[in-house]
Amino acid sequence: MAKKRPQTKAKQPQLTDGEIPVVGAREPCPCNSGRRYKACHGRAAAHAVTELVHRPFEALAGEADWIALRELVPAATVELHLKKALPEGVPSVTLATVLPMAWPALRREDGSVLIGLQNDTASGDISRDLADTLQRALTAEPGTPVQGRRAPADGPRLQDLLDPEGAFEPVVHPGFEFWVPDAQNATTEVTASLERANAAAIPTVKLAGVDAAYWCETPDKNHLRWVMPHPEEQLLDALARLHAAGRSSLGDGTRLVGSFRAHGLTVPVWDLPTGVTAEDVEKPAAEFAERLAGALASDAPLTADERRARGGLTNRQVTLS
């Protein structure tokens, strides 16, 4: 018998690291190494997409309001402005705090796009996840939701897609009726989701006189939660100066009770008596903003009383992200 000639495998094309696409963890790695993706290039990709970005909305118009809508506001919408023209058949793109069924995005029958902000994200960079969802929503079939997925590690971020000069003007709603422009034709699932969301929504109002300050009503007391763009250490010093001087309140019966960190910014919180409405706090908030500007401008060392006040504020600080 004649000997069989040894067979030689054709050489597979070699890809550079930047050309390796994201695939399923158990699939063969596209680099043709013969290993599974998770044991090869997936390691670096997984690290890249899980690395926490502390200020995901930095450099976007309205960074403080992005954070407020992500963490504080139940029902709100904002029209988004893209750097490039919208694709044909997409009349508008709207950011929403929450969408029915917790969908990451929805392309409506008329072609318009809704993007949900308060969804869980697959990576440590909310901006990249939202950009990926936005891109897929722009090409989705009208009348269909967009499901979540892990965004490619080298994919664009919101900062790459949105116009930095575009206005970011949140509209706060009393409920989620904006979900269903045609309520009579809504599915049973969407109608049930709408009822549950409305039942859980806390009444919230955006103050008109200052940026990114939101009044909310709870059964026991009302609150003002104000997302501030100033560097944390400088802001805490300024709040401590005002607190020690008895000038940190927003009027009789109100009290600065602490703050929390969210996505790289600090959010001071005031307790308000139940009878104090959003309209009532407009003028005191504007006056506080003036006092805060003066305190921020001071570089004098903190006094003993101011240091104690700062320690109290710091001890009551909570990190949300």
C-alpha cells in the first residue's frame, strides 16, 4: 500500500489584538489559538469591560442631571442630541429613567428611540454600555425593544456619540404615562408594568432656580437632594464652614443631614418638613447657592468647629456607586 502523505493544515489568518471581536466565553477564540475565548483574549476583554469608571458621565452636558436621573428621579425624560445626524426613519432619541419591563431601549412604531438609564449594566462603564444600547436601538426594527448585552471593550462611549454642546433639559413626570402614547393599544404586560411603576413612584420636582436639585415627598418628611459638580474635598470644606456657622439650612425646620457620593460627584441632602413644597424651597436654595459660592472661594484653614462639622458630614456620607 502506498504511504499516505502527511496532511498539512492551511495557515489561519492572524489577527492583531485590536481586531479580535467579542464572542461567547465558551466559543473558540477568533485569534485561532485553539483555546476558548474566555481563556485567551477574553481575559483582557473581561478586565476592560469590568474596570469601574468612577465618573461615567464626565464631559457630558448636564453631568449632574445625568446622575440625578440615574439615582434619584423616578420618572423623567430628556431629548438627546447626537453629534451626527439621526438615521433616516429615526425622528428623535429620548433618554428615560425607566422603560416598561426594564427594557434597556425601545424603538417605537414611529421609529423614535427611547433609552433606559436606570437599568443594570454589564460592565463597569455605564457610558459605554448605554452607547452600545443606543447604537443598536438606532437600527432596531420599529416596534421592538432592545435587549441588554455586554458592550465591546473598544466600543464607543456616550461622549463619542452625543453633542457636547447639546442642551440636556430633564422633564420630570408625575408618572410613567410617557411609556404609552397610545394606551388603548398597550399590551397587558406593559399596562401591568405601568401600574406597578406608578404605584412605586415618589413625587419628585426639579427646582428651576438652581442646577440639578430635586425635591421629593415621602410619607414622613420631604427632602432636597442636590447633585453638585464641585470637587469633593473642596465641597465638604465649604459645607462644613456653613454648617459650623449655622448657615447650612434652607429655612425653619430644615436641616442638612449629610451627603452621598454617586458616579464621582457629591450629593448633599436636606430634610424638609412635610409641609415644605418644591416651590417653597426655590428661594432658600438660590440663597444657599450664593452662600456656598462664598464658602467655596475661601482657602483659610478650617477652625476647630468647622473640622468637627466636617467630620460629622463625612461620617454620614454614603457611596452609591
